[in-house]
Amino acid sequence: MNNNENASGLWIAQSSGFAKINDGEFWMEHSGEILLRGRRDETGTFVLEEIARIALAGWVGPEDPFGRVTIAGPVEAVPTGEQRGSGGETGLRLQVHYRQLTLNAIERGTYFQTEGETEGETDAFIPPVVSMRGELVWEQVFGDDRTVGLSVKLFLTDDEGANLDRGLENLARTITFNDALELTFASVDDALPDDSPDTVVEGEVFYRLCTRPVSPCAAGAPEMLIRRLRIRFVCLFAATEDEQGELPGLCARQVAGACEVWREQAILAVQAEESGGGIVVEYVDEWRRIEEFTDSVTAWNVLIAAANAPSTIDIFVVREVKRQNGSRPSGVAYDITTANAGVVLSLWALRDGGHRHLLAHELGHCLGVSDFGDRRAVGKIDLPQGSKNSVMQIKGGHAPRANTAANCVLFGENYLGLLNPLAGIVWPLRKDCLRSEI
């Protein structure tokens, strides 16, 4: 994998709307982004050269067997030739991820334990993955000095042969994005320097963002687009009054640590709800509580019942995370690389100041980076390994503060397959440099 971004010629659009599954048997609300590589010729006509990336997160609803759906790919490069003004490609291959434990017909993801792991290290759960073939048809509808408007049709069909070879049955025979997607594509070459605020209000909800770095960019530092990732904290155990008073501060420390790693050094702004100057922690109803998280059907069903925010990565807090071998890790990430991704953290670890960058480490997993030295694949696609001596290498039971450009390359366009679509590019496009040395 190339650690240097090649953003030249990239055009990006954010997409939202509806799609029908199995000819309307289910309806999915989606959001995400589509990246194309191309240019405008001297007449203003858009010339498509490559379908670089499709990353969409869908929500079908809790009452059906699908829940959250992640569509990511193409998992291999798709050069289109030079298509002027209109065109299409029928050879797309995409991965589709479903929420764990909701589809009996799809094999559940497997838990992998890192060789030689010790107490305090973390690991990840791999989600079920199926393959679908895709067709994308496009036509230019307008253009101005900075943007290009394209009408895009996207249609997916079950890659039955590939799935059956793996013993999987895809419950989605087809996914059809309703009518045409009227998308406005902006050129990465025209992205402006970052001027993002420290706070944002959506509806009546106030969110705190990672503060923009104050250090200047080094000469020749890699530039990338700014992304934003919304998280929420959910307490799953029966917290006492004192513990409820303690948790917002513990969670705020984790947010600060994540910002030190992913915004002060990198290009990801964490977005967490605040109220009255403190991080908001949600508390579940009594019937959904658990004190410990173990790899059991009961524990997973509690997480599924509590994970009702489809555009957000859930950070669940329990008293203990326990493995079947009796170890007590500080936390785990699950359904990594997908919109289903979440994190479970142990209360004892939050109370340990040495675990300040625990959430930063687990968010790296959610976004698609494995531990240093740990080979891991999702749907037979290898994930990039985290850098040595970075936040993605646990040392002495703790994650260090350091980050690197290699850990962040998946936020760009070169990593075709599995970037979590919830890490949305800030729109209008804003860019900043990587500050990997601290």
C-alpha cells in the first residue's frame, strides 16, 4: 500500500437517499460518498477515468433482519478508460457487511486472538461479509467553475458464486438505489485549507469537535482531506450516583486523547455530544444492562439493542471486558471498518490515566487499521497494519500517543476497499497536513 496520497484528479460527492432491497421487500436509507478520478476538458465536459471508491452506510430499521448495512469498494481498481459526458461500468465488485447476530443465514464473524497477547491488550471482532457485483451508470447534468453535477445510477446484485464458495447466503439478492442520484462532485484539487470550528450544532444537539492543530505544517508534509467521526458514550452497567458523576470526566479524557492522536497529528476530528460543558453519557434501561461484556449471545444482544444511532460509532462502557480465557482486556473493537463498528471499554481502564489513548487505539480499529504485527483481513481483503511505535502498537499494556502518515492513508483514496463510511469528509472540502511527529 502506498503511504503517499495521490489526490490529483479526484472528485468527491456525498450521497444520501433511499435504496430498495430485493425489489422493494426492504427499503434502506443510506448516506456516504463516491469518489471518481477524472477531469474536465476544454469544453467543460467531465471525463471519467476511474471509479475510485464507493463507501455507503445504510439503515433498514431494527424490525427487519438487516439493520445497519455497509457497502464498500470497489475492492479492486476499476479503470474505465476515458468516458466523456456519460458512461458506465458493469465490472464493480463490492463488499456488503451486515450487523452481527441479526442474520441467521450469514455466518457470524470470528474472534481472533493476537499471538502472544498479554493482559491489557486489545483485539477486534470481524464482521460477516458478503460479495456483490455492481453496475454504475452516469451522465453529466451541469458544471460550473468548481463543481460538476452528475446523475448516477447504482445497482448491485448478489455475487452468488463467490458467496456460496464461502458457505454464505446473501439475503440481499439486489440493492437498487432508487431513481438516479443527483450528485454534486467537487475537485480535491480545489479543496480549501481547514477552517473548521471547535463546535457544531445539529438540530438542538451541541457537539464538541477536536480543536484544529496550532502547529504549522512542515515542509513537504502530506496533505489530506479533513474527516469527521461522530461518537456517543453509552453506560451499560448499573452505575451508582457517584459513578454517574464520574463517567463524563473519564469519557472527556478519552475524547481528549483521541483528539491528540487523530486530529493534532492527523486529519480526523472526533465529534461528541456535550451538555452543560461536559461529555454526554447515555444510560440504558434496566432490561438492557450488563455489568460485564463477554463473547456471548446475551452480551451481543445487549449491544445490538443499545446501538440505535446508525450514523454514530457507539462507545460502550462496562465494568469489565472478559475473554473466555479469563483475561481482562482494557477494551475491544468489533465490526471494524463498517458502519456497525463499535467499542467496549472497561471502567477500570478509564480510571487508569495510563490508558488515556485507549479510545484512540480502538477508533483506529473501527476505521480499518489492525495492530502492528497483526495480519487481519475482512472479506479476504487484508487490512493495513498499524505503524510500529504508534498508537496502533500496544506497549506495556498502553497505547502510545504517536501517530503516523501510514496509519492515516486509509482516509485517502488509495485504500479501495474498507474505509468506514461513517468517517465522513467535511463538506465543502477542507484539507490539512499530517503532523505525525510529536
